[in-house]
Amino acid sequence: MSSAAEGATAGFLVWRLSMKWRVAVDRALTPLGMTHAQYAVMASLYGMGRSGQRPSQRELADHTGLEALYVSKLVRTLESGGQLARTRDPADPRAMRLELTAQGREVTRRAITVIQGLLDQLLEPLGGQHGPRAEQFTAELATLLDVPLDPHVHDAEEKEQS
């Protein structure tokens, strides 16, 4: 265990791991002209497109966990760079449906390969991506992601106890 982890809280370790991951992803994707946030959008669109989905910006925001306004900015940037296309939803003229262009799919495939290599490095101490420890770690992360967090819940509980 690193000296930074000794006595650290789970919250601090989640923060450190997320920052370590973000920096590594940004560095790895720079040669492809992509940021970590752009990768989150493009890889999500890639996966959704492979399953026949053409999400709206709101659906993509919900899927990635990014703020809708930030997704909108990312989408405009990626569209202007020829990476994705927006089309009006015939069922809801206010909504835009998103999909990667051929250029976007190609760069995303290359980026996914790069990120899989990073993930292999990260999970090697747990026996690799498909080892039982890594699968348990993934399941535990999914459990934590399902927990709703509301900073006001604790305040309400304290008021009830008073």
C-alpha cells in the first residue's frame, strides 16, 4: 500500500484514483486529438450505436454522468470537428439525435484500444481485467454508483433528531 493510502478515507482514495485515471486517459488520448470528456461522449456513442441506439443529448448526459450543458458543448465541438452528427428527432423536434460519423467511429475504435491498454495496467495488481478480484472490484464500484447522493439528506436527518 502506498504511503498516500495509509489511514486515508475511502472518499480520498476514490478521489485520488479518479484523478490518476483522468490524467492517464488525457495523456494517452492527446495523440488522437481527444480529451477524456470527449472520449466519454464518443465511446458511449460508439457503444450505444453498436446496439442500435441514437441517443438524444439528454440521454447521453444521463448515460455518461456528465452535466447536460457540458455534453451540449462537447457535442458542438465534436460536430464541428466532423466526429459526430446531430439530427432532429422526428418524434420531438426539440431533441437532437446523435451518432458518430465514419471519422468519429474510426478515432473512437483507436481510442478504445488505447484505453483498454491503460485498464489492463490499472487492473493488473487485481489479476487483470477478467480476474475474479477485478470483477468483484467492478461490481463494488457499480454498487457505489447506484447509491443516490444528496448533500441535503444529512441536514434533514439532523433536523429530525433535534
